[in-house]
Amino acid sequence: MRILLTGANGYIGKRLLPILTGHGHEVVCCVRDRKRFAAMAASTAGDVRVLETDFLEPPPEEGLPEGIDAAYYLVHSMSDAAEDFEAREERAARNFLALAARCGTKRIVYLGGIANGQNLSRHLESRRRVEDVLREGSIPVTALRAGIVVGSGSASFEIIRDLVEKLPVMVTPRWLETRTQPVAVRNVLQFLEGVLRDPESVGQGYDIGGPEVLT
């Protein structure tokens, strides 16, 4: 398959890339800075191309790949300090849709967050809104909604480790009782790659998590 991978230098994307190339897929990696990604692309065995684009801006007029079988949308704006990250996430999703359409994309795979209930955090509300935006287009979307992703290097894992190592006693905030269904990063990667081989997953949405619901 010819695959478009956004967020290729992010926590999930850089782990998914060698899995995709290892299965013989041709991967076009979308990154904002080609120079920052060059070393990683060079170290990855397989057929890898780089497309430099910023999804906060309209897609480039030239140089877009054609005949994309599947496009992964792994972009988020939570790392940005801007207060209007929800608007930034929605704008990025719409620009991605425009690019995907011009590439002749057959399906989109989106990694969001489990968002059960109505009283959602701004982060989860934005993740759900991005899924809605992606589904407004004509390209079928497979949505994988994950809880906290546990694995060395992830933001959630590092926060938990820092708390355990540095704070023997702390006053706990109210969100300590919030329920979550953590999932190992290796299982998230299995789902992301696995849906490519499952035609019944096209256009569907799945909550993915480990066997336990925890505070």
C-alpha cells in the first residue's frame, strides 16, 4: 500500500513508521520541518518519502503524492501553549482533509481519545470534534479511541513516573478519581497497523484499551 503518515516524528508516528515499512508499505511522511526528520527517515529501512507541510496552513499546490491507499491522522496541538488549541486542531483537521482528497486517499485512520460521557475535558472534547470534522469529508474514516497510552517516552508515562519518584506525599486534585482505561503503546500500534488488513473496519469506530478501568 501507499500510505500517508502525519505526525511521523511524534510519539506514535515514529514507532508506527518502521512497522509499516517492515510490512512492505510505501510511506509518505508529513512533517513540518524536513531537516528535523531527515535523520529518522535515513535510519528507517524501506520505501520512505517526506512531504513538508504544516496543517495549520492550506496544503501546498504542488508535490503532493497520488494514489494514497490509507492516511493516518496523528496530529494534535496539545503541546502548543495557545489558549485556542481547539480551533487550531479543527483547522489542522480541515486542511488535512483537503490534502487527503487531493491525494486520492481511499481511507483515513484516526487516533483519538475515549470520550464516554458528556462532561468532557477540553482535550477530549477537541479530540471528538476532530473525529467529527474528519467524518464530514467523503473519505471513510476508521477511528481508534484510546485511553492513556502507557509506554516509556509518552507524556502520560513520564508524568506518572515523575510523580512517583519525586512526590512521596501530595495533595490530590479532584481529577484523581477520573476513570481511564490505559493501553500499552505496543497494543495501540497493533491496532493502527491491523485495521489496514481488515476491510470491515473501514468507516467504523472502536474504543481501544486494556482490560482494567482505573483511577
